Amino acid sequence: MALTLAALAAEPALGLRVRAAEAGLDRPIGWVHPTELTDPQAFLEGGELLLTTGLALDETTSPGYIRRLVDAGVAGLGFGVGLSHESIPRSLVDTAEEVGLPVLEVPRKTPFIAITRAVSRAVAADEYASLVRTGKGQQELTRTAVGKGGPGGVVRKLAKLVDGWVLLLDSSGAVTEAAPSSARPFADQIREDLERLRAGTLVTAVGEYEAVLQTLDTRARGVLVVGTREPLDAAGQHIVNTAVSLLSLALEQNRENVVALRRLRSGLCDLLAAGHAELATRTMKSLWGGVPEAPWSVLAVTGPASARRSLADALDAEASGEKVFFGESGAFVIALGDVDVVARQASRIGGLHAGLSDPVSTVDFPAGLRQAKQAAEAAKAERTPLVRFAEHAGRGFLEMVDSQAAQAFSDSLLAPLRQHDETGRGELVASLTCWLEHHGHWDLASARLGVHRHTLRNRVRKVAELTGRDLDSPGVRAEFWLALQVSART
């Protein structure tokens, strides 16, 4: 804390007396400068305590002298008595009181050098305290950055060190970290300032706070925002600059790690597509702790590159290796396992179109990938969020079949099932549809329906009994599938 005029005047050994503008004694003293010049403005920077014996001053010249000191921005005037003047000129005191410039009377027994030494000791102590605070702050930030805290830990530590709030914004201006969390709304108040900020630093007002906006030195442009009730002092500025350097380094390293992992994910997708399922799944287990349980439903998502990147970012934060794996293949984000997670994120982002394959084994992934990509292209052409390959394939065949004949066939084949369902004795149509969608896989279909697999087996047997058809035959299954597709279209 810088030495103020009040603190200097309170030192008994100096014997100083306040003669004018006592209300301004809270001003800090930047330095001490003795002079007998009547116009010392050219030699002042502002914030000084000026010392004079008034050798060239009298009642006539004193008012102009005081006003020139105010224009120069001095903190106060120390007037030595007992040499040129037995007392301070009355006009000098009155003018100083009028313009608010504090005046301290320096007794004959107090040499100016004693005042200079007192201020010098205070300035040195203040600079040392600032240096210690800066060093301690830099150490704490560095420990946090290299520890487990990451960028979020650095932001929280910085907020404590500057006694304010801190926001870390990404290239779009969205808040990625905030300390405290209640500071997030401040981001809305600096939108226009962000648009003006290209690089470097910008200082603005946010309510009762002074906010410093500092761009980060990363390829992925980000901004650190620090809000404090008082302007940052030298130590605070050094601490903020340290945080900017640490965050820039951490975010750049994170970005490089993310890029490397994305490339590895894409490589694993390529391995699966090339039929090297064993090598790919073994690598997934070692790096992500697990592999989604087969059979896999493969999801392909296409759309603008920026939207696909946003989807990958969201999946990095949410997806776990045991539940869902994702990677990139050309203009597609590919996912397998719990693809509902991926579809949900894609719908939130918008502008994306997805295709879902039939369930496939690990060795049949190449076929599933082809199906998913075809369905995604169909979804894009139809401007719909999701198309299942089974529906897409069925629609393609139905386009070649006479619609009236197809409808008659569907009604005839499904009539016994509908009659049974209308009596409230079961859900044969829904159960058969789900079972066929999952290629006769009892566990997957029963889990999707929310029933026991034995219940599903009984329903499928009932279908065979009512229709007199053998569902173990691939041709019969195909007929039922086409009938269900026709029914779904009407």
C-alpha cells in the first residue's frame, strides 16, 4: 500500500502540520521533489509531494503557483518555514484550500532529506511487498496449472489473488470457465467490447467493476476477463499476465492433445472399416478403458465442418469408452454403441443429418458403416435429422412396387396381428417390428421393448401361429418387414 499524505503527516518525528485541504490527505505519494522554481511543471510527472521554502513566493505570486501545481497533478505541497518565510503566505493557504491541494507545514528543525527518506523507505517497502505478492501469486498459479486444476483451477486461483471475478471465454465468446460461477452473466455485458477486441488488452467498465479483457496467445482465439472493484495495481497486472501465459500454454497443449486423439479415433475407424476389428478393439480398451458391447448400431453424422467439430467437442466431454466410441471418416462423424447419446447431441447442435445402420457384429462393421453413410446421405437429401437404414432400404424397394397391391398384401398379412392387438391381449405388431429391426436378436429387441426375452419369444411364436408362417425363414421375415413398411407409410 503506497504511503499517503495522511500517513506521512502522522509520523511524530517529522513534526508536520496540515495547513490546507485536509480532505485530500488520502492521496498516495509517488515520490518527493524539492524545488524553488515558481513553475516546475516541466519537471513533474504527477503524484509527487513537492517541497519548497517559498524563496520566490509572496502573497501576490502564491495563488498562481498553487494553480500551476494542481495542473501538474502533484499530490501535495510541503512548505518549509523558518527560512524564507516565518509562516506560510496566507494567500497560498487560501488558494490551496479552495482548489483542494493539501499543504503540509514543515518546521525549521525538519530537514527536507528526512521527508525524502521517509517516503523512500515507504516506496521501497511498497515495491518489495508488491514483488513478494507477485512472486507468491506466480508460484501459486504455476502450481495450479501443472497440477490437476487445469485451466479451471487457474481461473479460480486468479480470482482469489486479485480479489475479483474472472471469466475464460472461447473464440465464440462463450464462457468456458468462471470464478465465481455467479460471474457468468457478466459475459453478456462485454459482447460489444469483445467485438472490438482483436488482440492485446482492452479495459472497460462492467457495472461497479473495472474489467480487463486480455486475448490469449493461442491459435484457438480465447479471452481472459478479469473484473475488480479497483484498478489493478502493478502486482495485480503481473499476476494477470502470468495467468494469461499459463492459460495460453495449457489451452494450446489441450488443443494439440485433442487433435492427436481425434486423429487416433479416425485411424481406429479406418482399421474397423478395413476389417481389422481385433486390433482396433484392443487399442480402444487400452486407451479408453473399454469397448461398447456388440452387436453395434453404427451411426454416421454429416453436415457442415463447424457443426461436426462442435459435435466432436461435445462427445469428448460426455462420451465414455465403454458406452460409445466415435471417430471421423471423411465428411462423417462415426459412432457406435450407445448412439442415442450422439443423436441427442447432434440434434442440439443443429444442421446435422444422421444415418443409423442395422445392428452388426464387430467383424461386420464395414457393412454397418456403409449402411450408416447411405442412410445419412438420405437424411441429408430429405432434410430430416435421422434415417434408419432399414427404413431407407425398405422405402427404396417399395418405390418399385404397385402401391395398391402392396397395401392389399400388407393388410392381408398383418390383419390377424391387428385383430389380436385390438382385443388387448398383446402388442404383436410393435414386438414384431422391433424384433425384425434388430435382426431377430432377442436380447437387444427385448431390452428396447422393455420386456423379458421370454415374453418376446412368446409374442413371436404367437405371430407364427396366427399367420401360419415360419419366421425362421429369411423370406418370410422379409415379407413381414415389407408389410410393416407399407403399413407405416399409410
